Amino acid sequence: MNKGAIDNPLNFQEALTLDSHILPGRTIHLRGGTHTLTQNFEATLRGTAQAPIIIKPYQDEKPIIDLNGHVLNFGKVDGTSNC
């Protein structure tokens, strides 16, 4: 089974790390429901100005990101904030 496929999705934190193999120009589709951070977290994915990584809901589902009092840092792309 392919980790990250529709029938075996990555969790929110897994999807935002380099280990997820998401390349610049790709889209991460968040499934509906609540995605809760369990600790401070820095996303290690790196898109570019020409090929950003887009995060959006899967179809008409409604994802909720619950920071749970933690910090989610998206870092920088090409020297500018990508948040």
C-alpha cells in the first residue's frame, strides 16, 4: 500500500516533512476532520516561487488545523515568508 495514497493517507505532520517526498509544484490535499498538532512543529517541505507546494482541502471536505497551543512554522521560500 502506497503511504500517502487516498486509501493510506499521511497524517498532517508527516505530509509537511521532507520525508513525505512531496516535491515543489505538488499539492497536498487535506482530508476532512481535525488535524491536531501534538508538539511545536516546523514544516520542512520546500517549494519555490515558480513551483510552490499548495495545501488545500480534498474535494469538498472541511479540514480543521488545531494548533492545540503549539507553533506551526512554515519557514522561508526564496528568502520571503511562504505563509
